[in-house]
Amino acid sequence: MRGRSSLVDFLLTLGFLAARDGGAQELSVSLRADDSCRFHVGLWPWKLSCGTSAAQLEPWLTLQDVLTDKDGEPPPGTPSGGLWQSPFVDLGMLCALSSPLDVIVWTEDDTAPRTSKSGLCITFTPDASLFEPPPCFDVPRLRERIEALSAFHPGVTWTLRDEATGTEARFLREEGLADLCRDLAPSPLGSQNPLCFQAKVGKTSLQLALVWTEGPGRGVVAWANLFARNDAGPHRVGFRLGMREAISARLARRGVSARARRFDATALFEHLTAVLHIQVEKTDWYLMTRERRASAEVQSTVTQLVAQWVEQALVEDPKLEEFVLKVAGLRSR
């Protein structure tokens, strides 16, 4: 079940790129009764010249290494578009593990009747000779993935259909990570609204939403290049360091001694719900032996941004600062 669902992940990543780079607004995944999966984008997201042939699209479905040269350029003859950008989508793997696989692309000059002027439809069936039964997908896992992806690029509608149970779920997050942060917080937010930040430094992009509550929080839920990362990765370490720096700076403004500013941050994080998404090109997150130097750069960047953002937010909202110091047990200092 997990192996089959991993094939859907390729298409979910492709859908994110179609929304981010090509402006697609409607994406759907249908888990069909015949054990196949159909992925549909209601807008062709990348430029194609008139008369583009299937042969020009074939490199997308061929197992190739995205890092073909020192600049990471796509192989010669590859259609222009986001498949070869970070995060990388390897449709060649999907092709190798599926039987059959159907790829349909139509553009505005296509004379065939369509529900939209352009689009992409990929239908695949996991090869029964390669996967153990039962022939089904992990629906809860896919739902969780789509819930997260819908927050990374707000304003896009994602639909997940499961023909086996006759259920359909639609996800549209107008406020992106702020909506996801609200959903994940185990305690009522009351009048609190999540703080939201985003920035791009070089080839590192960071999105963050966080909120403190009187009751317990969810802690830090993090993604790297669209995939959940629950380990002590550099982005998580950088977040915690940046948070400590921000609170320490505010305590310093209150005249707290340097020794007292080396506080126990346990309560600070126990009342916090934060969702963090980082995208980094050429990282070691896919192949652990490649580009390890990126880890230190990622940690430093996240620390700097989080410290700057959170400190400024507390400066601008004294009531929020009082609340944060209270739940962290630091207000009396």
C-alpha cells in the first residue's frame, strides 16, 4: 500500500509545481475502482510550441539524473518547465513501475472537445507483478499529504476522490500555512491569530506560521522540499535557535542579565504550534552523501530569519510579548 502511494507522490509534487510555476488552480487525484490512479490538471502549466509531439515529452518519462551538469541543466531536448527544477519530479520512476501508463496533454490549439482549454491528465496502474497485494492506496496518508501541499501554495483547489468508498475531499486554503497552523493547534486559539512569515535568501525559501496558546501546542511541524521531516534537521535546529535568540533579545531590552537570559525553553515550545516549510536546491535530503555543506547554510539562514521575524513581531505587539513570556514562565524576570 505504501509503495503504491509513493507513486502518487510524484504526481502530487508535479501538481504543486504546476500551481507554483504555471498558475494551475484546479488539481485532482482520483483513486479508481480498477486500482488505477488518475491525476488531472485543468491548465497546461508549461509552455509548449505548436505541434509539440509525444517524442518531445518522452524525456519526462525516462529515468534520468536531474544533475546532468555542474549547473543542473535539464537534458538536451527536454520540454521547458518545472519538472527539472527543485523539487525534482522523476516521472521516469512512475513510468518504470506502472503498467499501463497514459499521459494526455492538450493545448489551446487542440480541436478535441475538452472541459478546459489546456491541461494534463496522467493515469497509471501500479504494475501487479512488482507490488504485493492488496492492490490499494493508503488514502489517509495521501489525504495528509494533500492537506499540507494545499497550504504551501494558497488559493489552489485540490480534490481527492476514492471510488472504492465513494468519498471525495476538497482542500482550499486561502491563507496558506496560517490555515494549516489553526487546524493543527490542539488548544483553542481564542483571539490569537497565527503569525506568518516568508522569505527567500539565495536558493533557500522559508515559509513559517506560528501561534502560542494557553494550553498545550503541537510543537514544530516541519517540511523540507515538500516532504515531512520529523528528524532533528538543520531547519528544525535553526528554528529553535532563532526562537531562543528572539526571546533573549526581548529579555535583554527589559534589563535581564545575560546569565538569566540562558533560560529553559521547554515551556516556550510546549505552548507553541508552528508549521515550517523550507525549500532548498541541491540539498542532502534526498541523497545523504550529496551536498552536505548545505546543512550548515540552511541552519544559519533559518536561525537568522526566525530571530529577526519573531523579535520584530514581539516589538510591534507588546500584548503578544507579555503573553509569550507568561506561557514560557519568563514574565517575572
